[in-house]
Amino acid sequence: MKVTSDYAIEIKTGLAFDEVIERLNEFLTEEGFGVLTEIDVKTTLKKKLNIDHKPYRILGACNPQFANRAIKAEPLIGVLLPCNIVVWDDDATRTVAAMEPDIMARITKNPEIAAIAGEVSERIHRVIDRIGELNG
């Protein structure tokens, strides 16, 4: 079941961690996004702090057309880009969460950003919904 808050969209799935990452990449591509960054928090914490952590990955997704429009409308919007999607292991399930793009409109109060954020939000919700439909 998808949960939304003021700033995030979240769903739990029974899919394996690596399959969730693979499917997210596939579904994001279908929605016109590329993953610009992928941060493996588990590996980083082990390497930098010698801390064992459950799998936790941050994907920085970007749709170049939307990013270009947003930057032209509001150059400072870059501090909110890319759209981050996180996946973490909750033992029997994986949690997939994404920033709610509409938050950009609320922060900037710019009508052009509101229109762009609405379109991006629809696409990110579709990606999250598709992960939920697989729910292994």
C-alpha cells in the first residue's frame, strides 16, 4: 500500500533488494528519467566508519527536459535536484520512497515550477505504483 506525506511517497515490497533497484531503473527509464547518481550507503558506511548497515541505496533520478524547464524558471531549483529515490531493507520487505516533487512548488511558490512539479509527480507516482503492483 502506497503511503504519501507532505514530502515523500512510500511503498513496501516483498521483492528482493537488487530486483527493486533493477525495476526502478527500468520504470524510471520508461518515464523519461535517468539515474545520474547511485549511492550505496551500506558500502559507504562500512568503508568510512566500519559500520555494518542493512542495504540502503539512494538513486538520483533526473528527467532532462523537466530539469531544463525548471532551471530556466527558477535557477535555484538545482538545490532540490535530482529527484531522490531511496530503497532500504526492512528484513522481510524493502521500502521504496521518493521525494514528492510537488514539494518544489510549495517551496518556491513559482507557478511554472508548480506545473513542472505536477508533471514530474505524476511520473514518479506511476513508478512507485508499478513497484507496488509487482509486490513479490
